[in-house]
Amino acid sequence: MKAIKKIILISVVLGGLFFLFGPEVAPENLQPQEILSLAEDRDVIIVFNSGGWGYTPLEKAWDFAPIIEGIQGTLSEWGYSSAVIPYNRTKNTLIGKVAGAKDFLNSFNLSSETLAEEIEFLAKNSPDKKIIIAGLSNGAAFVNRTYEKVSEEVKGSVYAISLGDPFWTKTFKSDNMLQLDNNGKDSLAEGEIKTLIFSLLETPFKWLSAKINGQNLTFFHAIQPPGHEYLWNSSDVGPQIVTFLQDKLR
């Protein structure tokens, strides 16, 4: 029994030390020069950041891809061509997630600094293009933090759209930022603790029910706080984004 306790204690200590002093693992992203090449003939660059760990590709981001597609469709109707550039906050490995968790607890200080520097490069080397950074949930918090770090020199050509920014994050305000919370109905954004706890307790049953019924629902996607789903055709989402973009780009 003592040996087991000793092993557990050593494991906890080593795990804590690894978390605190483990190596920083940078996720794979396109370099700024590569982005400029891909978007050479485009009017608008849309930097996309998913929720969760922030490594979900656009084609698998069922909760956010329709929003990005809606933005692209709107821009196209106005005669603007656009390129969507995914930006990963975390590398999809165990060590990468440890580094991502540290960055999350540090309010995305490291990753937002990196993206802000790349946004600066893009804006200064392609002043004729508009840049939109968009994020959902944790991605929204990351977008807000990134925009805060962009210099005043280029802020005029950069726009931020965040959906479902969690209640515990620091919110930065700017005329070039649109922050949506489903008109106050997002329990995660509003910090409705009792609702969030009940939703968390309900998650395993929701996940098991989906499995029994043959639905392909991951445990992570089963964690869906009430009001935290953002739909382009909702009056609290699509029209708000269109109005914002119309005010800034037209």
C-alpha cells in the first residue's frame, strides 16, 4: 500500500514539474510569406481559429465552419474575394496539449503574441488587403487577446469577430471588434454557473445516448453549454456579422 502511494506521489510530482517546466511545442501553421502567396489575388484574408484546443480543421469544424462560409458568401456578394487561413493554437499531441493548457491558463499570452506579430507582417506587406480574425469559444478569447496586441498602426485594416467568449476571459473593446453572445443567451459567455454545472453533469448521459443511437458524437462535442451554439441563420448571429462587415468594409 505504501509503495502504491509512493508511486502515485512521484507521478503527481513529476507530472506537475513537466507541466510547469516542460518544453513549449509550437503547432504547425503557414508562415506569413506563404499566406501572402496564397492570398495574392484575394481582397480579404480570414484567419480562422476553432474552439476547444484550437486545432480543428475548417472542414471538420461543424460548429464554426458555417459561420466562416457565411462570411465568405457575404463578401463575395459585395465583390470581395477572400482566402480562409486556419491558425492552430495547439499541436494535437500529448506534449502539445500540455503546452496548450499552459498557454490557456496564461490567457493565450504566447500564442496570441505570435499571431499578432504575423498579423502585423501581413498588414504591413499587403496594405491593400483587409484582415479578419475570427474565433469561437476559446478561439474567441484567443482572437480578443490577439487583437489587443496588434499595434495601432495596423488596427485600422484588421477586424476581429468573436463568438462565445467564455466569461472568465478579459474582454478587450474596440470599434473594429464584434463580440457575440447570442444576445445574452450563451450560458458560458454569461457565466451562469448553475446552468453550466448541470450541463456538465448531463454530458456523459448525452454522449452515451448518442453512442447507443449510432450517432457519431465525441465526448468533447457532447459538452455543449446551453446557448453556446452559434448559427449563421440566427438573428443573433448572421445579421449581426453582416451589419458589422457592411459598416467596416463597404
